[in-house]
Amino acid sequence: MAIKKRSASEQARDEAIEAFGNAAEPLLSPPAASVERAIPVRPSVTPTLSDSRDKVSARTMLLRFDEDRELMDLLAAVAKLEGRKKHPMALRALRIGLEQVRDSYE
């Protein structure tokens, strides 16, 4: 069996692939050599937030429209009427509604 010589285009392709691989970011830690995995130990204390945020004033909240599909459709319709996206419109509607509820207690 004869050894096939690689053409110049194949060599250029192989060199480009090698250069791409060399430019990739190295792994932060080498992969574990052992197949056995240790059982994770649950910490006795929940760690604190590392970025100094407090749990009282969260930056995000998930809204579910499980049973109230009409509310989601209404939000989309009003956002379209005002030329806004749904998220800013939802924040605006939430602010207006919460201010009205707060004012009803004063």
C-alpha cells in the first residue's frame, strides 16, 4: 500500500485547524482522570451572596401566566398600542397598579 501525499490545500486546511485550536482558551482546570465521583457534601450553612446583594431587593422576578392567558394577551396588546416591548410595559403596569394599591391603604 502506497502512502498518499497530502496536497497543498489539505496542508493549508490542516494548518488552519491547528492554528484555530492553538488560539482556543485553555481549560481552567484539567479534566479529572478518575472515573469515580465523590458524593457531594452539602454545606451546613448556605453561603452568602458573593456580589453583596441582599435577598430582600432582588433584581429579577419570574411571572407565570398559568391560568390567566388573557392577562398575557392584554399585556402584549397594550404594549403594542404604546409602541413598547412587553417587559418595559409590564414594569410600567406593575408600578401603576402597585401605586394604586398602596394609595388605597393611605
